Amino acid sequence: MRYGLLLGLAVAGTAFAGMPPQATPTPPAASAPIPVEVFAAPPAIETPKLSPDGTLVVSKHVIGGKQTLVVTPLFGGGAPRSLGAGDDLDINWWRWVNDGWLVIGVGTQMKLYGIDVYVTRVIGLSADMKTVNRIAWDKSGLRADDVLWTAKDGTPRILLSRQTGIDAEDDWNPSVFEVDVSTGKSRRVASGIPNVRDWYADGNGQVRAAYRYDDAVRKSALLYRANNAESFRVIARKTRKDSDGLTIPLTFRTDGTAIAFDDADGYTAVYQVSLPDLAPVKKLYSLDGYDVDSIFDNAAENDIAGVAVTDRYSRAVWFDETLKTLQGHVDKAVGSRRARIVSWNQARTRFLIEVGSPSQAGALYYWDSAGDRMQRIAWNSSSLQARVLSPVTTIRYAARDGTSIESVLTMPRHRVGQKNLPLIVMPHGGPAARDSEGWDWWSQYLAELGYVVIQPNYRGSSGYGEVFSRKGAGEWGLKMQDDLNDAVTHLAKEGIADPKRVCMVGASYGGYAAMRAAQRDGALYRCAVSYAGVSDLETLRKYDGQFLNGRAIGDWLRQQAPDFKAISPRFGAASFSTPILLLHGKLDKRVPVNQSRMLASELRRAGKPHQYIEQPLGDHFFSRGEDRLQFLKAMADFLKVHNPA
């Protein structure tokens, strides 16, 4: 396999306070139309993270069309440094290990026995960008990027779960290694166990638990030990039906208990549980009608500091008094906008805070607890700055079988109060994901053109409890598709949308849904637009078992779509009854470009109206502004012909 890592040059124009001021355009008048180029511009800073001492920020940028990691000193103290990735490499995630070192997760595509597959690796990267260490690249299997723990004593050590090969079962089952990212040297601390894919460690770096799932017999188990000196033993078992149901400890407390998720009441809630029997000690948090998304550990990673939740929008609920007080101060300072703490230093005295709204791109701020105010680091959009665009709300409607579907509705700002408007149905990817109120450049651009945009969280979407999740089982392209169609019925009944002027637009699974709409429901839709859509489920399953659900992909996908061929648009080209625009990035490593190529070929053979655009440097995530711009322009031109606003 081939990986292309290139050391880049220092970044020019990164808008951090304390650096030379950058020229920013003056926002146009509130009523003036906004050029497409503004929506196509990538955010100034992607997923910024503070160093442990709070003096550096690492974030992803796109420079010269390349994914690039940039380390920038805060408020003076040196020039930014950058590391660019080659065209064949994705930069997937990044985290600090200590003040001098980071660990980076990357991925690429390779051939395995003649089939394209997606593989992941990690690299150790010095904060000065002078040293890059590839960690176990020549030995690992497909998955080698699961970091379980980072050292708290200032040493550049991590725990890494990785496969060591692909041919032997002992290599295929991931082991856990302690790795010094500054040298790349490692030692094994937990050997692979058959059918174990997920490992869990405590705040001291002891590997404490492992999740085992046997696809052949559909049984799962939780293995546990008190420390590295002990052997693992099974403490819980479950026969898999619709869902797993195992309680898995996520954070190990010093008093011998653990913090864990449990969905015994139908929704994922946070509990304190005893070990090793996993008996509930007390419920720590739940949110009526919704699952808890994740937990935030304290600085020592031996207790809970808060939880992440999403109802109408995503936010944190803090248990830690310092963070709770900070969140309260920030919320008061930003008024009707929403503030989210996105990163902090190890001492939790310095913070990065994102402030914005569903109608405003927002900005990134810095807060030092020694000071008394936030300092803006950068606008997410230098063109829009604080400008407020089209309004966003959350609605619910009943699907044809009575299932309640929560959806995000964006109304075009120039047409508020008007009736019977043209409509875009825009399903999310995943499908085990969801949309909520937040800045969305796609929906805001479509609203700017004059369309109502509805983003339904169809059955099977995450966050709505076990029953709602189970409703999606076996319903790819079937009842999940019906839920999307029922959004049209609801908005037409409310007088908001014209049911004769509807198009479906989506990416990834949403792109699949758009394909399926053109194939199955052409009488309802005047057109469809698919970006990076899936046209052949069996081919995708062979390509990447991690793409849709992670572990046990064969078993999971069979539950979601028992008959792959019957619901794969590629095999139904002859039944397409509405024009479709297909776009796909040639460098997409999550959904290979062949998924759109195959459908375009079948549509051409069947003589069906379609347009196919392939982006030579495009990936799955619209990393490049050039690809975003081409997509938005092509979509607007296509809609102007088939469903004009």
C-alpha cells in the first residue's frame, strides 16, 4: 500500500488573535443576495484542539486543495506550522498527547484480494511539525487507529488498539499496545481475543474491558479485569436480537465503580454501576425522549464531568462545577446565540468556545479563566461574519403508520410567510445519524435560492431510543423512504410546500435515498441529486465493514437490508422515472466512486435522463472549497431546469 505524507509550508492568513490582522470582506447589506462562493468556502478552522498547556491550537484547514493540519501559537509566540496530506490520504482525527506531540488518525484505500478496502493508521507528529513517525504501518491489518488512552504525566505515550495483520486470526483480532509516539516503539499490553473488536482502558492506562461479538452465533459478551496483571473473564453475556443491550463501562472510577450507558428504560442514559457485576448504583442523567450522545471525562479520566445531548440542538450538560459556571457565564454573554465549549487545556483553565446559531455561521472564541471576557479567534466565515440568514426550526409530523418523525425545517429568508413554496427533501447520511438545529451550508444555500428545506430524521436515525432505532431494521429504501415522502405530504397539508415542486437532495446514505426516490417514487419528485451515494449495497459491504456500523457489519447490514439487490438502485435503472444528478469524488475513500459510476452506466444503458459529474480531487467530506463550489453550482443549474425556485 502507498501513503503520501508531505510536510507543508507555514500557513498564511490564519486568523488568530495576536497575529498580524488579515483583510476581511465587509458583510453585504442584510437584504443583498449572497454569492454561491460564500457558501462554498470551507470553515476557517475545523475541529480546533488546545494543547495540554493551552498555548497551541491544532486544527484542520484546506490549503491549495490539500487537507492540512496546522499548529498555531495562541496570541503571538511564533508562526503557524503545517502538515499536508497527499491526495491518497484522509486526515480523520487528531489529538494532543503532550505539549510536544500529537497523534493523528489517517485512512486510505487499498486493494485486498482484488477488492478496494479502506484502511486506517496512526502517525506520531511533533508539535513543531519536524518529525513524523509512522506507527506500525507495515504490520497492521485494516483497522489500526483506535486510541484508548493518552498519558497524563507528560510523556508521549498512548494505548493503541490495532490489528497486526489480515491473514491469521491472531493478527486479525486487534491487540492493545502501549506506544511512544515520539519514537514509534511499542509493547503489547493485551493480546487479541477471538471476536473482540473493542477495548476499554481506565485513566491510569490499564486495559480493563473488552467487547466480544460472535457473528456466527450472534452472541455478545463483556470481558473484564481489574488491572493489567489479571486475566480477562466474562462478566456479562447477551444473545443478539434487535440490539445489543450490554452495559459497557466507559469510565472507571477510583472507588471501584464505573460510569456506563444503559438503555433499560428504552433510551440511552448514564449510570454509575458497580464492578464486576454491572449492577446500577444510581442514574446520573437521562433526557426525556432522547438518548444521551456521549460523556465528558474529568481531567484524570476517572470520573464524569458532563454529558453531550441533542434534542433540538446539540449541547453539553455539565456536572463539574467549574465547567457548569463557565457555561452559564458564556450562555449569558452570547444571548440568543448558542455557545459550545469545544476544547480545553489539561488544567481546564483555558477554553475554545464556538458561538453561533442555526442561521449564523458563527465564530471561535478563546477564554482564559484568569481573564474576564472572551476573545474572538476567527470567524467561521470571513464573508458572513455575524450575519443572520434563513430561519431554522424543529418540527414533527406523523408518518403514514403513525410514527412521529422529528425534522429540521429551513425557510428561505426572503419568502417567510409565503405559501406553497418549492421544496427540497434532504435526508442525512449514516443512516445511524441525525440532523439537528445547527449551521448547515447546504440547506442555507438552498434556502438562499428560495427553497424550503426539510431534513427528516427518518426511522432508524440515532438519538431517539431503542424502539425508534429498531423501526429502521430491514427498511432501507422502504419505510425509511416512506418517512421522507411523508414529509412532503405534511408540508403540503400545512400550506408550506407545493407538492408538485419537490426534489430530493442528499449525500452518502442521503445520496442513496435520492437515487431510490428517482427509482421508486418518481411521481412525487421532479428530480433528485445524489452526492457520493450508494447504489449497490453488497459491493459496499465488501468494501468497508467500518463504514456503516463498525463491528459485525455483515450481521448488522443483513438486518437493515435483507435483500440487497431488491433495494440497490443500480439494479433498478430501468424503473427510474425522474431525472437525477450524480456527483462523486474520485478520491472518496468512504463510498468509492464506483458506486456512482455503476449507476450512471446502468442509467445510460437504460436510456434514462441523468447527469454524472466526477470530481478528480473530491473526497467524501467536501474538504476542498473548489469541490463544494462545483457541486453547489451544478446542483443549482440542475434544479433551475427541473424544479425552479
